[in-house]
Amino acid sequence: MTGVTVILCPEGATAAAEVRGTATGTRQFDSLVQPHHLASKAHAVVLAGGSGFGLSAADPVVARLESEGYGFDTGRGVVPLVPTAILFDLAFGDQTARPGAPLVEEALATATDGRVACGSVGAGTGATVGKANGLECAMKGGVGFASLALPGGPTVAAAVAVNAFGDVRDPDEGRLVAGCRLTPESMELADARRVMASQTPAVEHPWEGNTTLAVVMTDASISKLGARKVCEMAFGGLYRSLAPALSLYDGDLVVTLATGRVEAHIHQVGILAEEAVARAIVRAVREADGFGILPAVCDLSS
Amino acid sequence: MTGVTVILCPEGATAAAEVRGTATGTRQFDSLVQPHHLASKAHAVVLAGGSGFGLSAADPVVARLESEGYGFDTGRGVVPLVPTAILFDLAFGDQTARPGAPLVEEALATATDGRVACGSVGAGTGATVGKANGLECAMKGGVGFASLALPGGPTVAAAVAVNAFGDVRDPDEGRLVAGCRLTPESMELADARRVMASQTPAVEHPWEGNTTLAVVMTDASISKLGARKVCEMAFGGLYRSLAPALSLYDGDLVVTLATGRVEAHIHQVGILAEEAVARAIVRAVREADGFGILPAVCDLSS
């Protein structure tokens, strides 16, 4: 009930991040969040379950890239830059499950530039959403993917691991798709925003640990500062598809990777990034499997 | 065609801000953006037109507060903390118009805890929205206000000066309310997100200068870190009511002021803040007056 999602860009992609949440856990994000940092590229991004323990999931990726000669050339060999972000899934299934080396090796072995699996896979295996009434009233989260392309312009995709405290809503219609239920037995959504607005300071939330981790990937040619701006615009996808985003217990962040193959305006990338992130979040819960532990969207409609 | 909006909290309100845009102009935001800064309160907030020149609009407010004995007690007299943020309106009407001392004195003289005027008043006098096709295809922006209260809980209000590059949309229905028009003569909206997605790198935007400045005001008792968290949640109001928020040319920011009179959960304040900001943005353009220079929402419906 945990896992890892690996995004490979071994030749290096211009990388930036905006880390805004209040419960993040990251590794090697230094160059992504500091505009003046020497390094401007990343060679892979790892999203992992396992909370803080998941930060070790980067190790096999770093080793693989090094063995293949990919990384930042230091003049004393290459040092791969593999920014890694984790989410808390220890409360779903066996709390001793960790995304260790075998899981990461499997992710590397099955890596593809083709169709991407969504739902309760990879970093989304143990992810949950809608925890305003506690984990027992939550629903299954997951990993979502969406890709948009402009004719003659850039392609912009988003991979999002959705482990939000809040609910997931359709960004266009505003209707809730998945989220906190009224009671552990109920299949009726309580509306997290309503629940949270009614909770006085006396209400104590058992700390569940939540986060939505979004990675925007594009073939556009943009600078590191441009990639950072795309992160800002892409945050709109979180706000539109999560109700709410960025609660006290959410560690939300956005990473942008740009391979620089297609000329594009930053606004083209930013507009598509927001939309891709918004769609990927909805897809993550629509394709989730609750493994008999928690209901998923597919259980609501059946 | 410029103006100033003054928010007075002379006894001091716990204050924090999140400055995320890429075209901001501020004064005395140091303590609001740094959690470890010595000062934790503000005694007024000033929103002003006039671009960088508008930063002097704080002077009469500082003088008034000092003369009345309000401010941070340094042991050598009081120093009022008056964070000030400006917007660019020099391209609307006379570009030499500045929000000078007479305008600020008028704002102070007419300050009220009663009904607040919205539309093309105060800092919103020269504000515009929807500039993806250039200023000549824009519509009138303004200042909006919305207040929400929970029975037995906190009241949360938002004052927002809306001078966005993007369009304004209804946050619930997704329908565009005001924004960039197809041509200078047209009254038909072009959809800024569509326009921006089609603009290649060769498209040069004349720099218009844009920003949406949001101030959240609450009677809730929350810490400075809590107020900062409210800023993060309130940014959802910008993303939901602006399409898009945070373009390359937007200097968007959120300030939160808390007077500490009512016990409240940070989530209560954050949920209401997002909603108040979203509603205030729509109200700003719905009540705007184009002064015969640009169309306003009221001209679309007539």
C-alpha cells in the first residue's frame, strides 16, 4: 500500500519548483526553488509514498543515472539531480510498508514514454483524499496524468499524486467528485469546505499528513525563471480541482520540467499547465481503487 | 483616474502577506512576508493607484496614526506600520494623475466601518481587466468588497483591487464576467486563456502593468503564522475568479489582517477568505464604471 513514481529526463530538463504547503517533505529541491542556484536542470523527479522514509527512493534512480553517465558534470564525474517529494500514506494499509529499492527498480524497469497508468499506482498507491472528518471517512486518492498539446506549439503534461486533506471537485462544473464522507459507513459526501467552516478551534485533527504533488512536463523552450512562473500558474489547477487546496495539513508543491525542444510563450505553457494539473487531479481519483480499505469513486457510482 | 483605498486598524492587527506575482510594488511589507520578523502587526493597509509613485500614499496615513499615538512602540515614540501596495493605472486617463496627499486625506476623512463602495473608486478608480489583446480591448476593473460571517464564529471580509491581465469569471459557474474583448470596438469577450494559449513567443505584449491586490480582514484570533496560512488559502479566490491569475505581467498578492477578538480555527478563516476574495473580485467588475474610456460590465448588459 505504498509506491513510487519516477519521471525520467536523463539528458536534463530545465527545472523549477514552488513549494507552498505546510507539510512538505523534499530532497534536492535546492536548485529548483532558488532562482540564482547554480544548477538549472534536473535529470529525474521522484514522487514517493512512505512519508520521510520515501526520500530514500531517489537512491536507485541516482545510481542508475550515474551508471549511464547522466547528471550534472562536475569535472569529477556526473552528479544526477533527482528532486524527490514524498507523501504520507503510512495510515493506509501496513504502516511499515516503504517504497524501497525493489519498488523503485520496478518503476525504472517499466518506465515508458507511452501510456501512463493512473489511479492507485505508483506514488498514489496509498494516497487518500477528503480527510476533514478523519481518515475513516476519507476516500481513495491516487496518481493522475493529463496531457494537452497546441497544434504547432508545445505539449504540456501533468502528473499529480493526490493525497489531499480536502475534497476533489470537477474544475469546470464545481461538483464534488470524491472527498470526505458524512460517516465511516456513508457513501454521501459531506463537503469538506462546509465541514471545515464549522470546525471550532476545539476540533483537533488527528494528524494524517496530506499533500498534492504536481509535476508539469513540457517540451517547451523556457528558462528556469519561466519554469518557475509556470509553477505559479499551474497552482491554479490545485485550487480549482481541490476544495480546498493548501489546508493546514497539506504540503502542496508544483515542479515544472522543460526539455526545451519547442519554441513557446511562457503563457502558452502556463495556461495549459493549469488545465493539465486540474484534469490530472480529477483523473487520479476517478481511476482509483480502494483495495477494500476505503471507498473510491468507482464504488460511489456502482 | 487614480485613487487610494485605506484600511485602518489603528490598534494593530496581526498581519501577514504572501507576495507571489511578478510585477508587485510594495512598501513596508518586510514584517508581513517574514515569519521571524520582529513586528507582527499592522496599523493600516494602503492600496493605491499611480504605480511606483503611489507608494507615497502611505505618508499621510503614517502621519495621522502617529499624531493619534498609534503604532509600534519603540520606546522613542510610536512607528506606525502601514504596508502599502500599488497598481499600475497610468495608462488609463491622465498619466500624470497620482494618488497624492489630498486624495489620501479624503480617504481618511470618509473612512467608515459601515457600507463600503465598490467599483471604480479608491485604488480601483483606474483599474482595468482583460488585457491579453492589449489595453484597447480591455474592460474596466475596480475595487470589490465581500464579507462572510459564521454564526457564533468569525467574520471574514475581503477588499480586492482588481487590475488583472486576465479575465474575471464567475467562480461557481465558470462563465466569464468581464475581460479582454475581440477588438477595440467589439463587446464580445475573446477569452483570455484562449488568446494566451494561441500567442507564440513572437507576440510582444506592450507592458501594461497589472496586479490584483487582496486584503483579507477578520476578527478571528489567529497568529501571524496562521494569518500567513490564510493568505495561501485565500489565493484560491484569485485563481477561481481570474482566468488566469498570476500571468507574467501580474503582481498578485494577498494580505491578511486579524484583530483577534473571536476564537476561530484557521481553517474557518481560510475557507471564508477564499470565498470572500472570489466574490469581491466579481463584485469589483460588476460595479465598475468605464468613465466613457473603456466598457464596463454594466455596458455589456445594456
